[in-house]
Amino acid sequence: MRPCSFLSLAAALAALAVAPAPARAQDAPVKPEGMALSRFVPAPAGDRMFSVPSPFAAGHLTPHVMLMADYASNPLVLRRARDNAEIGAVVSDQLTFRLNASLPLWNRVSLSLDAPLTAVQSGESPNGGGQQFASPTGADLGDLRVGARVQLHGTYHDPLQVAVGAYLWLPTGADDSFVSDGSVRAMPYVAVGGRTERLVWSSALGTELRRSQSFGGVAQGTMLTLGGGVGLLAADGRLQIGPELTAAMVLEDISDRTVNAELLLDARYRFLPFLEAGIGLGPGLTSGIGTPDLRVVAMAAFTPEQPTDQDRDGIGDPEDACPKVPGVRSDDPRKHGCPPPPDRDNDGIPDGEDACPLVAGIPSDDPRKHGCPPPPDRDNDGIVDAEDACPLVAGVRNDDPRKNGCPPDQDEDGVPDSEDACPEVKGVRSKDPAKNGCPRDTDGDTFRDDKDACPREKGFADPDPEKHGCPKAVRVTDKNVVILQQVQFDTDKATIKPVSDPLLDEVAQVLKEHPEIVLIEIQGHTDDRGTDEHNRILSQNRANSVMAALVRRGIDSTRLTAQGYGRDQPLDDNKTEAGRQRNRRVQFNIIKKAAYQPQVETGEDR
């Protein structure tokens, strides 16, 4: 038993010393408010100490797994204030088993996990100050701990290493026992340590952030934690022996009741390159809550041995082809860990293979160009200017030297596909992006020539492809201006009925759109009723009326001539009314044409 008390319960003990409270022996023991009693914080599997974290990451993706047993004797004892006499142990024995694991990443980061199970707990449920304190019994899960650590300086075998890390406890333990206070806890820390040929050492400074609470008038809460340990190495480094000292103090009320300190003398031995076992024991040095009379720990761990690295280049000596000279990694075992060959231009190609060792370049299958700068490629399309038919415009490869390096143009209309609104149909350039590269619209009726059945005549939309883009009433052929309706006259007169005005408007518009029609004959025809003389005069007058109507609509009279043919040129049999109806007609025959000149320029669409 230590000479100093392990717990001073101020309020209760003062009551015992001055005026005892009424007896409450029959009262039920007061169940404890949840409190994580143990002050032992095990280091992650693979570390060098039992309770002081190490500042390294032990091998990329090398798993470390440890089973640990931790026994504490009298971590919570009730004593009387006036004479320090022991009243009884609230917790006399606490045995915890732990599954502890860690996984290093990139020789720089280490992730860890600690899962505790307190298998044995016992106490005397002592009375103090008229109050009975319930002792724990049975097994309880503790708080699961996760951790992460980042190595900032040094490597596994260096004499000086620095790391920062943090633990996070999740409240998975019973919150009415002495294994958990029912809330999340965290502890950021800084670790400094190192290794030499004969010893290893670690130290750590951290702050355990936990909720404020009080037990028997003794404050508990956020604590400053310190730890340090030294291990002497023997038996070619397989045996490690040395002390560890850990301490913690509650920052809310620093006193002998809130300061914890423990000394642990431990030894560990590596039986196999991947198997290590150890044991440690030592006394508590202060009277703070959770400090035991004696602590005993034992562990067995799967923790692969980290090879020495004399040149500290991060490549273990067994794999290092140049173990005493810092080098770089290589897929070639003969070069792995050796310094890279000289590369004066820093282009990644050794001078011995570099055709241009003083000028940074690129790899090439041609030894004469390997390591030399690439030839110019001003449009950055991967085709050098010497082979690029369009050196200033990014393009694609083409077997045709005249097109190699030029933008793709499927329809070969000179408009690149990237700009061509009709990339599969040959067209013309246009400032309108929606028309650029599309076939022109010669007659300006909004229907492209490739879809216009009458590309030289303004027309209208029609579901029939043979009529789409064609006029509804007037068509132009090589020899005629065909009207699809008849010009209607008053009976036996040359007066044009108003119903035919739209038809003549369309005829006039067509003639304006076709200036190549130099001369057109307006023919008048009748059926066979009446005399020849009468029909010739009637047909002539009707042809004259149509000619006059077109002149009024802006057609130059020099382009027009009128001729009446009477009943001499029938289209159908005059024996039927339908036949006579067809024979009474006006026709427009083209007499003379000049070369056709489209209204839209044949070059670029403006």
C-alpha cells in the first residue's frame, strides 16, 4: 500500500471528521455516475512503448495487431481525511483485455484502433460520510478508440523523429460504470522520439478533452497528459528493456487529488521477425483518481520487423542495391535504392541515353532524337509543322498530305466539321452559324437547294418531296412558265376576274426572280364554239389583257408579247365540257432566255 492516499473525497471525509451524518446503512448503494477511471492509454500496435506513442509509421500497408492485458490494483480507494485510514476500495481490481491494431500508409501516416473489454471488476462498496459507494461487478465493454498519426520528420530508424496525432474515444462502454463517462473524448498530441543502435526513446505531450464532472467532491475533466520512455536494446535489437513514465493532471483543479503519475518498467522480446511479446509492471506515484497501487501489463503482437536503412532513403537495406548511399526506387533490383544516373537537363532521360543532354527534351524511339526537344508544332495538335498542312489551326491526322493536320471536313466543302452546320452535306460558308457549311438557298425561300424541288423558284413547304419548296400556282420549266390554275375571264369577254389577281401576282413575281427570261409569249386559246374570227379576236384580247396586267405589276413590256391563237391549238377534245374547259386557257411560252444568274452569289454566302 502506498503511503499517500489514492482518493480524498473532500466533502464526505470532512463530514466524518467533524459531525458524522445519520446512519444510512440500510440505504441502497449509490450507483456511480459514468466515469472512465483508467488513466492507462495504450500506444498503438507496432509502437516501441506500452503507453507512450511513437512518432513513426512502421512500413506502408504493414498491419500490426496486438492483444494486451492490463491489470490495475486499487485504482479507487476511499480514505478518511483526519487520519488517512483506509475505509474501503470502491474499485479494488480492474482487469482489461484489449484488441489493438494499426495500419501505416505511405511510410507517413498511421491509423489505429483499440477495443477494450474490462473482464474483471470488483470492490467493497464502502460507506463514507453516510453514503455508500457502489462497486462495479462483472464485465463491461469499454470505449472504442480510433486514432491517426502523421510523421512530420525522420523515418523509422532515425535518431530524431517528430509526429502529430490524435485519439478519439467513442462512448461504446456502459455509462453507469467505471469504464466510460458516456460521452465522446479526444486527445490531440505531439510525439518526439528516435532510435539509435543501442536504444529507442519516445515522449509525448497531449491534452485529453473530456466532459467536466465531479466524484466525491473531486473535479474531473480536461487533462494535460505527458509521457516518456527509454528502451535499451540488446540481442541484436530483439530485446528491449526500459522504464516508462506517464502523468496527467486535471486542468480545472490541479491538486494531489487530480494529478496522476505512473512508472512502468517493461521488457519486450521479438521471438520471430513478425512476433513480439512483452510484460511491464510498476507503481502509481500520486493519489489522483484512477492511479493504482500497482499496474501490470502484458502483450503479444503480430508486428513485422522493419529492416534497417543505413542511408535513410526509405528503402530497407535488404532491398537496397546501394545500402550506404541514398538513392531512388527502381523496378530494376540492380538499381533499386541507388542514386539516379546524371541528368543535367532534368528531363528524366539519363545523359548516357540523351542525344541532347544539355537541353530538356522528350523520349523518342529514334536514338538520334531521344531526349531532344520536339520539333515545332504551333497549333499543338500533335502534328509537327513540317508535316502539318494547316500549321496554325489544330487538326487531325490524314493520309492525304494536303489535309494532314487540318480540321476534319467530311463533306469536303472547305468548312471544318467543328464549324459546319451540315457536316455531311457539301455547302458554302455563311456568317450565320446555323447555315455555315450548308447548301445555299438559291431562290431565297428558306429551303436549302438540296431539299428544294424547285431551287430556282420561291415556293412553299410541302410534305411531298417533289413539291417541297415549289410555288403553289406557277412553275418554271425550260420552255414554259406553267400556271397550275387558269386565268379566269368574264364569259365571252377579255375582262380578267378578280379571283385571278393572286395568280397573276405570282406570275409577275416569278418573272422578276428569273431575269434570264428575256422574252415570253403570252398565248390566248379558246374552245371551238363560235366562228374562227370571233375566237381569234377573243383570244388576242385576253392575251393583251394578261400582258397589261403583268406590266401593271412591274414587268417590262419589252419582255412580253401577246398572241391569240383562237381554237387552233386545243389541248383536249372539244366534245366534252371538261375538254372545252381545258382548251380555254392562257399559256406563257418562253421565247428567249439568257444564261441563268442566281440571285445568291456562288461563292461565300453573304
